[in-house]
Amino acid sequence: MKISKKMMAVLCCLVMSLSIWAQEAKNQAFWIHEDRVKPSMLAEYEQVAKGFADTCKKHALKDVQWATASMDDGTYLYISPIQNMADLDKNSFAPLREAMGDEEFSKIFQNFDKCYDSHGDYITVLNSELSYMPDGLTTETPGKDYRVWHRMDVTPSNIQNLRGKMKELKELFASKGSPMHYRVYHSGFGAMGNYYVAVVSAKDAQDYDRMAAENDELLGKEGQQLFEEMFKYVDAYSVKRGGMRPDLAYKGTPSGTKITKN
């Protein structure tokens, strides 16, 4: 997290009204800031990230919010929904800089920078057409903060073929009444190459493994065959595990919100 003007614009894409966070929306875009933290710096990084979130809470920073996910390989994702590219131009961290002073504010990001050699920003899009969440499409899954990310890279010539098979897979899950729900995201602005990511929520690793085994049995040979057909169009496939980190997240109130005392 560098404190350059570009990074300030990136961070300020977190500006959104809180009401849209769990709202069902077709193809909702999210800005992702990704930090790839050095193994030796994980503890220090988390201390800095927690301190930054606590500082925002201390100063009651408005019009800013982000969810945080951490992966087992040391990757951290800072996730915020955006309505349009104009959100990137808003500088909602200016009040925090003013309250803390330039030196203290900049020091936070200098401490971040010591913890990794690479980081970046991109937009990803929640695809409602391909997601399977029969109880309602939402990014919030209370009691299920564990996450498994299934990423499928695809060449431009195979995008439509893969998309078609993913639609068939969703239909199969629905017809079988599968309890394994998932959200599908596809690559957006700032991402190199094309990919889809299916994200599954669970209580913990054991809950996910149990659910996956039961789902394989439920889908049977029909599911196995469909997965084989789908993967013919996948250029590369990877799986990462981790979870949401509420302790490293922040949700500020929108400007103009009236707080009433009981």
C-alpha cells in the first residue's frame, strides 16, 4: 500500500454507501487491492493492517469501507464494491490525513511497504448469471467466514465455451438441490488475461471438505462428466484457501447520516 497519488485514488474507491454492501445486484463490480506478503513479515503486516483499521475507527472516517480476506499463501485482498469508475476519483482519506498529520499518515503506508515486494489493484465482477446461491446472491455469509477460491484461467477463444459449461453446471447444482452454494467472479479492468473464480463459503476447512465430498456424491457421474467437459476449456486451474478477516476490515458511515441517541 503505497501512499502515492495513484494509491490514494485506489484506496478511495472504497467509497460506497453501506446499503449496497449486501445488496443483491447483477454483475456488481469490486475493486481489489492485493498484497503478497513475505512469509517472514506476516505478523508485522497484520499488526499494521489492524492498526490502520483501528485508526479509521478511532477517527470515525466516513464514506469508506472495505472487507478483507487472507489466503494461506500470504495473499491479502482488500475488497470494496464500486458503482462506476468515478468512485476512483474521490479522496475520502483526506480527513484522516488532516486529523493525523502528513507524517503519521504516511508512516502507516511506509510500514505496509516493508512487508511485501509486490502488490497491485484490479477490478473483478460478481457474475449473477453464473453464481449459484438459491437463497439470494450476497457476499455476506454469516457464520461462514472460511473461503475456498477456485480460479479458472481461460483463453479468449474459449471464454464462450467455458461460460456455457458453467451455466450447465449451475443448472445441474440447482436440479440436484446442492447445498454447496458458490459465487462466480470474472476478470475486469486492470487484470491481465481472462479468468473466472468460483468462491465457496464454509464454517471451516472441515466443513468445506465434508460439503465437497457430499456434493460430489450428490452430482454423481453426471457431475463428473460435466466437470471433465468444462475443464477442456480451462487453460489453468488453481485453488486457494483462507478466509474473511473482520478484524482487518472497516465500515464507515456515509456522510449525512444522522445518529440519534436513545
